[in-house]
Amino acid sequence: MGIITDNLDLWSSTLLGTLVLFVAGGLLALVLGTLVGAMRVSPIPVARAVGTFYVNTIRNTPLTLVFFAFAFALPPLLGLRLTGDVSLTLAICALGIYTATYVAETIRSGINTVPVGQAEAARALGLTFGQVMTLVVLPQAFRSVIPPMMSVFIALLKNTTVAAGFSVVNLGSIRSYLSERGENQFVAILWVMVVFVVLVLLLSWAQRALENRWKVAR
Amino acid sequence: MSSVLYDVPGPRAIARNRILGVITVLVVLAILGFIVWRLWDTGQFSAEKWDAFTYSNVWLQIALATGRTLAAFAVAAVGALALGFALAIGRLSDHPWLRGPIGAVVEVLRAVPVLVFMFLLYYGLPVLGVRMEPFWAVVIALIAYNGSVLAEVIRAGVESLPRGQSEAGYAIGLRKAAVMRLVLLPQAIRAMMPVIIAQLVVTLKDTALGYIITYQELLFYARYIGSQSTYGSPIVPATIVVGAIYIALCLILSFVANRVERRLRRTAKLGKGVAPADDAMTATRAVAVQAGLDDPEPRR
């Protein structure tokens, strides 16, 4: 336990770094992913094609490569000077853009689980497009989206560690700071693993709770 | 075309969709234009920046780096499949003393980020006096993570089979191992093949994490060639070249996954008429059906 209690400053700052990456990257992924998901189910062929291209390309790109492009190739293109804040912003963008494809696919498949008859019945009743969406389709889609969306966010939490390779402070990079202070790296990494197992267990517990609460009764 | 979201478009909707389509094209063109302008403005299209890629030695090194990426992937994929089967069978065991611990191991391995596991093997183990090549750190971490994920996939495949399958196996006198090997696993693998290949794509993608622990794969070489000032530090061209190789490799594997899935769906449809897969059909119910007590077709 000494390795934690003696270095509380490091543990808290790195845990904060991981949470910032997780929350900011998650928000960006939600916004971008909802947009792309909407494009993928829209009646506009061009928008569908653009959405499909984005999802297929980024899904087949390693996250490390996305980080690599943002950390090394983008700064010279945009003339950025690499400070801590810039690195953090670039890492959040990389995580958000990568995770957005998974969010988009989750939303698309969620909408596809709603039977067409539901919307047709709503339209037959004379509901407007807005009413069909807000009263009939989206509430049902939302319920079936929640469990897979939580899995996407669990993956995002684990992916934040990749930022450690690109000089962004987070739990993945605590090992190098602790070894500079002469701590045992092996024990340090084991503790990082414990933290991640606990965080992931918390998220999966939330996933199960939400799933039970919003189960689709068909 | 009608979907949950919209009806067959009328004249007004068609006009509106056209306008939205034009706006989409304009936004995409604006983004592409911005990227090309930045590339042009910073001189990424100049011959000097691409000079490095005119040497056959550079391409030879890229080929070798691709080979190292594929080597790590190949070993990790085979290992992950083997570990996946072992863990899945362990988790499906009848003995609680085996099922429990293996279940815990699977859960922990799935919850730990692959990169942290690589750190443990590459930076952590030397403290205990075990030195490890980056190659083995990458491969072992990938095997541990993807093996545990595949174990869950295979287990889900076996548990999704109708109970009558194993009951029929036991009824003709097969033992536990034979039921698993001859009846359950072949069907589970067939049903889960697309997911298994998709997980192999993840394995291929995750070999890129090796860059962070100095495994000399494609990204590592891109960083090296991109920092050579004799070639004008071509980090952007190097990223483009290496990125194209990575994406092409993953797309090929994803394409295989799609083909397999489509093929399975086709043959599954043909087989449906022969053997109706009814989850609710158990031995007791089958007897009841034969005795005319129960209707085999569930009424809706």
C-alpha cells in the first residue's frame, strides 16, 4: 500500500487525467457518433455513403495510428506548438473520433431493432414526424441502445491508456513517474490493473442496473 | 423505400432531401479542401518530402516492418484462439472448482487494458529479473486479452444452442468430452465465426500498441523515417503511407469476415427447412409432442 499512500499526488493527478480523457472523449464521441449515426439512417444517399465511409475507415484503423496521426502529423500541418494542453486536446479528439464510429453503429442498430410496424401505426394515427420520433421510435430505440452503449464506454475507458504513449498524463503513464521516484514498477503496474478492474466492474454493474431498468418487454 | 424513420418521400420531401444532400457534399468538400490546403500550404506535396520513398531500402524496411506486424498478429491470433477454447471449455465445466477461478481470470483479463498488460510484461517483469523481448510482450498481452474475449464468444455460442443438442448427444451414449467436441463446439464455432474473425481484426489493430513499448513494427518505422532530417523530416508522408498499409490489412481481414458471414447466412437458410431450431424444444416437450399432447408450432 505504501506505493499508493506515499505518492497520493501522482495517483490523484493521473486518475484525474484518465477521467478527463474518458469524459471529454466520451462527450465528443456521443455528439459526433449521433451525427454520423443519423447520417447512416437518413433518407439521403450521399449522407449514408459518407457515414458508411467514415465508419468503415476508422473502424479498420488502429487507435494507436489515430493517436499517432493526431500527435505527430497534425501539429506540423496546423502549425501547433506541442504544449501539455495541446497534447491533451489532440488526445481527446483522437479518442472521440475513434469511439464515435462505435457510437454511430450502436445507435444505427438500436434504431433498426424498432419494428417498422410501430412507425407505420404511428403515422396511420396521424402523428407528425416529430411525434413519431419522440413518442414512438426513439423511446424504444433508446432502451435497446443502452447496454451496447455501455460496452462502448467501457472500451473507451480502457482505450484512454493509449494516450500514455503520446505524452498525456493518465493512469497508463504513472509507471514512468513512479519509477523516477524509485518505486517498484511491477507493483505500480499491478495497482494500475486493480484500479482498471474496479472501474470496469463499476461500469458493468451500472450497465446491468440500467439494462434491468429499461429492458424492452416485447 | 420506407423505414422506421421516414415514409416513402413525396415531392416536397424529395426536394428537401436534395437540398440536404447538396449541403452534405459541400460540408465534406469543405473538410477535404481544408486538409488538402493545409497539406499544400505546409509543402507536403513537394518532391523533397517524398524523397525518402524513392529509395528501395526504405521500402525494404517498410516491408520488414509490415512483416513484424504480421508476425506478431499471426502468433497472437493462433495463441488467442487456443487460449480462447481452453478458457471457454473451462468455464463451461461441470466442476465449480474449475468454473469459478477460470471465470474470474477471464473477467480480470477482459477488464485490464491491453497496453497496461504490455507495460507489466515489458517494464514490470524486469524488476523480478525476467527480461522480455518487446515481441513477446506484445504477443503475450494480445493472447491474454483476445483469448479471454474469444472465450466469452465461444461460451455464448455453446450456450445459445438448443438444449436438445447435448441431450441427443448424451442419449446416443456420448461422454461429456465427446458431446462437446462432436456436437456443441462445431455448431458454436459455425454460429460465432463472424464474431471470431471480427475479434481477429481487433487483434491485428492492437498490434500497433507495440509501437508504445518499442516493438519495431510499422508505426515505429514511420516515426523513425519521419524524424530523419536528411529527408526533410517527412512525418506526414510517412503517416500517410503506413496508415494506408494498416487500413488495407484490416480491411482485407474485415472483408473476409463479411464474406464468411454472408456465406453462413445463405447456408443457414437452406438448412432451416430440414432442422427447425427451436430453443424451447426440450426432451420432455419432444415426448409430449409425440404423444400429441402439445403443438410443436408455438402459436402467435
